[in-house]
Amino acid sequence: MEQFLVVSALGHDKPGIVNELTRTILDCGGNVVDSRMTVLGSEFAIILLVSGEWNQIAKLETVLDAHQRTHDMTIVTKRTEPRKETEKSAPYSVEVVSIDHPGIVHQLAKFLSGFNVNIQDLRTDRYPAPHTGTSMFSVHMIIHLPSTIHITRFREQFFDYCDQLNLDAILEPVK
């Protein structure tokens, strides 16, 4: 029976880090079925969902424990199950841009949690504005709107909320 393991790894960014980690997974018989990778500051961060038979997953847990010491990484693993959709929902893409200031992600998460909206994926970035160099902040999310939400009303309230916070926002269905 197929089992699943979430692997979270953090280490100093260097060429070959993905190769080393995925080779270890493959050598244990695991299969990467979902992943997110990025560089944050000078650190490389990766989250993987790995599948395999119970013995392959058990071996991988042991090998990754040793891998983190020999490759100067912090690795955390957790067994999991496939995601089960309990409620019908519609995926939407959210894009938000603003002058950078503390609390933007929290404010958006607070608004969405008030509607019982699940954030499926979240990515943020800070960058200098062209010409002025002002520090800008962007947020990209994939959210799942429960079928019980009236989308037009939600959209109006979301844009009103963003306007109050001086955030430029786009909300559209995922195609």
C-alpha cells in the first residue's frame, strides 16, 4: 500500500542540493509527487511530498536523518495521507501588490479565515519599484472558496477590504 512522507529541508544554498536530496529519495525507492523549492536569503528551502511502499518510506526516514548531518541541512519528515476534499470548493487565484509594510500576509489571512477560505498555496516577494526604488510587496495565492460562499458578494467584500488597506488586488478563477 502506497504511503506518503512530507520532507522539509533547509540548508545553505549551493549548486547540486536538489540533486543530492532527490538522489537520496530515489535510492530509497521513493517518488517525489509534489514539491516546492525556493531560495530565501542565502538558504535553500524545499518541501516535498514523497510516496513509496512502507519499507521504502521507513528506509528514507532513516537515511534522511543521516543525510542532514553529512550535508549540513536541517531535515524534518512527517508521515501523511493523501488530501481528502471534504467540501466542494472553487479554486481562485489572488494577486496583491502594495508598498511593503508589516502585516500584509496576516491581514489577508485574517480576512480569508473569516470566510472559512482555505489558502492552498502562498508566495510572497519584496522588490524595488522601477524608477523610485520604493520597497514593494507582492502576494500570490491559490485559495479554495467553499461552495457555500456567494462569489459576487465575497469579491466585493474582498476588494473593499483591500482598498481600505491600500492594496491593489486581483481575484479570478483558476483556469
